[in-house]
Amino acid sequence: MKLLMEIFLAPCQLLMKKPILVSSCLLGCRVRFDKTSKPLPKECLVVLEQKFNIVGVCPEILGGLPCPRRPAEISKNHQVLTQSGQVLSTFFLKGAHGALNICKNYGIQLAVLKSKSPSCGFGKIYDGTFSGCLINGNGITSDLLIKNGVKVINESELDAWLKTVKE
């Protein structure tokens, strides 16, 4: 009888877990501009998988950009540009709206996004000069999600945040 209950409850518990949006590159997908990933530490990923239904997304890919692609930064006039001046804002906005639609469709209220990214960055992003300097600000997707009530944290905050999550 106990085994039958475990078999029955396992799918139900899966349905009870809240969904969480996570940058695909943090999940190990090679979708960054240089076709690399920046995976979370295994122990963080295990805890996330235990507590949440993970929905991975790369807004830049979702917006139609290829992989690999030229690096981009947000300029002072709020355009997303490559170092050669190619304007990519439309792709970034399309991807941000796609990520927001995913959040709305799945009832996602929390996103763990890649720091410093022109899409996913939260709190600090590159200054648009391609000099490696950081400024206060958010990426296009982070900004849109926040404006629509989704809590955003970056991967450096994840470990501390997970310790606050109740079972």
C-alpha cells in the first residue's frame, strides 16, 4: 500500500511545485553569445529542482538571435548595440516579451537570471562602451519582468535566497 501511495503522490507533488524561470545558460545550455554556458553549481541546481518546476529560457534566442552572435551592450540611449553599432533592440525586446508571456502562461512569479547580461542582467550591467565597466541597471528582460511583478534575482544571490525558501 505504501508503494502505491508513493507512486500516486510523486506526480501530484510535481504538480504542486511552483514554476520558476531560469536563464538557460545557468542550466548548462550553450546559448550565450559565445556559445558557452555558465551553469549553476550542482548543489544549487539540485535544490532548485527539488523545490520548483524549472522553466529554462534564453531571451536572446527567443527573440531570434543566432548562437554564436556578436556581444551586445545597452547604450546610454537605451539601444542594444554590438560594438560595430548594429542595433539589436528589436530582438531583445521580442525575447523579453516572450519571456514575460512564458511567466504569465505558467504563473511564474520568480526568475533567476544571468548577471550582467544585456537581456537578463539584474542590478548591474555593462555600460555600453565595451570596456568591461559595470553600471547600475537591468537588462531588457529583467526590466520588463520586474515592471510586470516578477521577482528577479541573479545567480550570485541564489544560494542565499534558497536558504530563505520554506519547504
